[in-house]
Amino acid sequence: MPRIIAGDFRGRRLATPADATRPTSDRVREAIASMLGARMDIADARVLDLYAGTGALALEALSRGAGSAVLVESDRRAAAVVRENIAVCGAQGRARVVNRSVSSYLAAPGQLFDLVFADPPYALSADEMSGVLAALPPHLAEGAWVVLERASRSREPRWPSSLEPVSVKTYGDTVVTLATAVVGDGAAE
């Protein structure tokens, strides 16, 4: 059972939907927080959590000071668990769950985000993930960061020219890539 590692919600245990998700481990979430901490001020950041699962990534960001979060999850059971986890953390006023597919969400115009987490099912192909990455730039604020998790045995997706990978780390069977929006090349300004 995942828990919030630091910040206002520290120690809160999060429910996990049965068979519907693979939560990011506490170790990997802490590593992501460290990677981001050296590069961005998370205070008041607008967060987008794609393939939200338990909501742990967005809730960890909110716990550490992010201003708001949109959590996109297509599985109804998982979306219900995300709502429960938001309530456990008392983050109802700062977090919103969208129960639809990531591709559907990204196809519609919407708000701009400072930080995007993409932790798709490991079965998602590199080509499918490349499509998701290509759809992100219209949703990114200037200087936004994108965190992609994938299986270490999977192929690296193609990154659009508007996103520049700056760090890649492997943690067991998980690879985390941190990328930044390239100013003036597709990201909103």
C-alpha cells in the first residue's frame, strides 16, 4: 500500500484498486521528487497526472506544495479509488479526477500545466506513448516539466522536438525520464 512520503500529507496511506493499476513505488516517487527538486519550484505548480492509478504522484506533488492537480484515469474503479485517496489527504479543493482516456483528454483544449506525470501501463507500446508525448505540448506552460515512467524492458518512445529529455534514471524494472518543454517550439508561452 503506497503512502505519501513528505509534506502536508506525509504518512497518509493510499488505497490501491484491485488489479487495475501498478502503483509507483515509494522509492521511485522519492527519486522523482529529488530529480524535480533540483530543477523546479513546485510551489503552486499546476499538475497533470496521466494514467493516475492511485493518484500517488499528483498527491505527493500537492503534499509538497503544488497548487492544483488534474488526475486522468480511464478505469472507473481506479478513478473511484483516486477520489477516495484525494479525500484521505483532504485535497478535494485542489484536485480533480477526470474519468476518461488520456488520448481523449489530450485531444481537447484545456488548461496549461507546469508539471506532467505520465505513468502508463507497462503494456503500452513505445509508439502509443510517442503519440501521448506528441499531444502534450499544447497543454504545457512555459518551462514545464514532464516525468515519464516506463518498463526498463520497453523501448524508449520518440520525444517531440518541443520536449527535451534531460535525465534518465533506472530503478529496478522502472525507467524514469525527466524532460523539459523547449521554449518557443510548441509549448505554450
